[in-house]
Amino acid sequence: MLVRLYDLPPLEPELSRMESFGIKIQKAFPPDRLQVVDWVRRHSSPFAAGEADCCFKDKGTTMFLAVKEGKILGYACYDATAPDFFGPTRVLDSEQGKGIGRALLIASMHALRNEGYGYAIIGSVGPAAFYEKCVGATVIEDSEPGIYKDFLKMKEPQ
């Protein structure tokens, strides 16, 4: 899906709303790399963990976390597998419905805009209606599997 970064909802109300629930939306911190990637592996997949690992770069991290009382509730990656791409992302099932995914998405889109991009790409879209509603994303026709066409997606070792 394609997102017009020059036409985003404001970020501050999302962050304030999360803070009212005691949830902080923050950039992943480099010393937390191993525990964050492990969390992604346990709560998403080994493939998502591989992408999350790519978010820890020399120039800083390209991942937002939703954190409450020192515990990760969700994450969102951008600029992981490819520049200007959003994803993967996940919020714990027990925490869904609170707007955490929306806040992570909007924070990531603002970060991409702040890096100078005019548009963002959401690859391997799951809930298309969610992205359309939150950031006005539109489907890019004939884009599957896109950059993932050579993805091995081998089974995890037993």
C-alpha cells in the first residue's frame, strides 16, 4: 500500500492518548537490541525478528516500541528490509483495541516524513482497511509479492 506522507494525521494527539493509558511510544534503544529482537521472535515470527534486527543501525534505530511499566506491548519497524518501507508490526493480542497499533503506525510515518520521504510503502499488508482508515493508504495494484519475491521463508529449525 502507498501512504502520502504529506497528508498524515497529527502525531501529538496519538502520543498523548497513549500516555493517558500509561503507554509510551518510543524509539528502540540500541542496548536493548537482543531482548527486543527476541520479543519480536516470540510474539511475531523468526522472519519478523530478522527484519526487526535490521532496524538497529549505525545511524540509530528505525523501530518504535509501545512500552508500559518496562514491558513491550507492541512494535513497528520502518526502513528495515527496504528504505521507505513500513513493517513488520505487531501489538500483543491482550493490548489490541487501545489504539497502540495506530500510534505506532503514525509515529513511523512521521519518522519517514522527517527523513525526507514524500510517500511510504507498506509491504506485505495484512489489515488493509486498518491502514486505509489510519493513514489513508491505498493499494498498489500488482505489487504482491513485490520485494519479497525471493524471500526463502524457510521453516524454523525444530
